[in-house]
Amino acid sequence: MNIYGDLEKNLLFLKQTLKSDDVVFMPFTVGRTKAFIVFIADIVDKQQISEFIIKPLKLCKKTPKNSTELKKIFLSPDLKEIPSLKDCITEIVTGSTLLFYEKSKTKYFMGETKQNLSDCVSHKNGANEK
């Protein structure tokens, strides 16, 4: 199933699919664009999410247009686009934090913020490279 261009449709689909009190949906704005992140509270480090995802995005005056611009904001080379809602769900349940933007079908990025990581975003399988 393709990612919708409508932020609310993506949010509704994920909420209906991931029916759990452990799944956190955190809305905010990036520049003037509505966005949200989604993650499972028990397997991510919420301090890292706040410090290294939410805070940098809230400081943006305009919405990043692509993964290259997001990588500069997060200082992480490991961000990637997720092609479908099915893949989004797989990433969420395995400990990734996903970022959704309003009015975009292709620009959805994944970052992993598991509790055992000391770096900021998206180091698969706990591999920490500096």
C-alpha cells in the first residue's frame, strides 16, 4: 500500500493498524508544514527523539525538501525513504522512528532511536559509528 499524500490519511491508517497504547504519535510543524513522528515508546529513547529529531525540526524555518536536507539537519547519513505503509509499519515495530510530512507521497524518512544507541538518528542493529 502506497503512502498517502494526505497526512491525516496516513495518521488514521497507522492508528487503525497499530492499535496499542505503546505507539506514540507526536504532531508538530516543520517550518509551515504539518508533520508527525511515530514510534513505540517502550523501545526507543524519548530523550534522543526530543533532542535529535523534534528540536532540530522545530528550528527549521522551512520544510526540508529531500533526504539530503534532512541529513544535514540530523547530522546523520543513515536516514532513508520508506516506500510503502507496509514498510513503515515494519520499521515502527522494529524500533524505528518515522517522520511524516503533509502533502508528500515520497518524502518519508526513517530514523532509529533505540534506547541502547548513543548517537542521534538511525543506526541499524545498534551499530554505532562515529
